[in-house]
Amino acid sequence: MNRPPRLLAAALAASFVVSTTGCAVAYAPRIAGFRPGYEQTRLGQDTYQVRIGEAWPKDWDDMEKFAMYRAADITQERGSRFFVVTKGGASTSTYQVALPSTSTTQSTVTSQGPGWATMNSATQGYQPQPVTFSGGWYVLEFRIVPEAAAGAVDSQQVKRDLGVFIAGRS
């Protein structure tokens, strides 16, 4: 395979970008390194944290919707209807991926007669340029409350309001 090294490096970078940007956040449990989605942690008896992430900036508005929907799901799974959001926000990070360096060796073999040949070869190395990516998490902390109170969110209303959106992204 005799392709110019810069073309190969560009193809590797393009395939990485396509494979990661094609992974839009879906309403599903996260599988680290394979599928962006939600994670949840119980912080106390009625307090939870939902993290939606490994997403690109274009998905951040959707991540908040996923977090609210997941909070509504957890609230209903625990036999309640209302919850109070205690904390919410996005955290972002930027990182670089360095593609491997490449080298090309070209050789020419010239026959000089029976049982005799000469070979000339030259190797050239190429250093790749790093590729920068940004991603993030939306983190929502909430407390399940036994009844409607000031600032309480109705989980049934959240599921009605966001149901079509979630169904389209599952």
C-alpha cells in the first residue's frame, strides 16, 4: 500500500472525527467509551445525581432535557411524583488526540544479471498535527419530595412535555 503519509494521517483523523461525532447523546445508559448517555448516583436517602455526557457542545441543550427526564424516571421508579432540583449545570473539557507518526520507505531493486541485484531505498518520516476536541457533561442533582412544594417539579408533567423528544433520541 503506497499512499502518501499525510493522506493516511488525514484519513485516520477524519475517521476518528466521524466515529466520535456520530455518537450523539441518546436517552440510554452510558457505556464508557462506546455510547454517550446517562449515569446516576444515589447521594442520600432521597437525593440523586444524574450525569448525561461525553457530548459535543451542540448537544448541551439536549443533555439538560435528558437529565430532567431521567430525574422524572427515577422519581417515579421510587414511587413518588415530585422532585426538587438542587443543582444543575454543564462542565466542559477540551482534549487533544495525537495520531501516530508515519513513515514511508521507497525502494528500487535493479537486476544486474543472474544472481545479482542492487537496491536503493529512502525513508521519510512525518509528524502528525494533534486534533483538538471539546466535550462535556450535564450534571443534575435533585431530591425526591413527598408532595408538591414550592419549587417542586412534577415528574408526570416532565414526561409528558419531553416524551416525544426522548422517544426520538432513544
